[in-house]
Amino acid sequence: MGWSDLQKFKEHPNVQIVAICDVDSDNLKKASEILPDARTYTDWRELLDKEEKNIDSVNVTVPDHNHFIIAWNFIRKKKHVYCQKPMTHSVEEARRMAEEARAAGVKRWFRLMA
């Protein structure tokens, strides 16, 4: 899904991709070839730390068990989040995410697939 999402974001006239992150070096290399101006990272925490002032939103397309922790941390920094499903694995996580988003004043987008 990450590659598909990247293609769609890249095509949008109002989107500027300033940074990309992937733990898989092959995927990161492939993405950086079509986005040569984007800074690259292998750890989302480093991306958040170094790019916090340069980004408005983030697309979270990682294995399901990482959706919540990544999305929640970006929302805490007042970044809008587009996330693949499932965003959380429990009602408690969903409540925490919603509370944090309300407090931060940001939106959460979910990709729903049939």
C-alpha cells in the first residue's frame, strides 16, 4: 500500500513530499529514485525529530502493529495523519487516539477498503 499511496500523493498538485521513511532499504531506494529531493530516513522517530517543523501531515503505511504508535506520536506533535487500517487494535487505543487528536486540533484520515 505504501507504494500505491506514494504514487497518489506524488501526483497531487498541492502536495510536496519532503521526507520518506522505510526500514526496508530496497523500498527506500525505490522511493528515493522517484523523489530525489526528499530526505530519507529508516526510523520514523528520527524523521519526526528532524522534520517536525517541515511537515504538516504524514502517511502511515506500515505493518498493522505499528499504526497506533506512529500515528499517535505524530498527532501529539499536531501533525495530520493519513493511516492505513486498522489504525488501532483496541477500543482503548482508539479512544486515546481520538482524545489526542481533539486536543491537538488535527484530523485523522482512514483508508477504508472493501
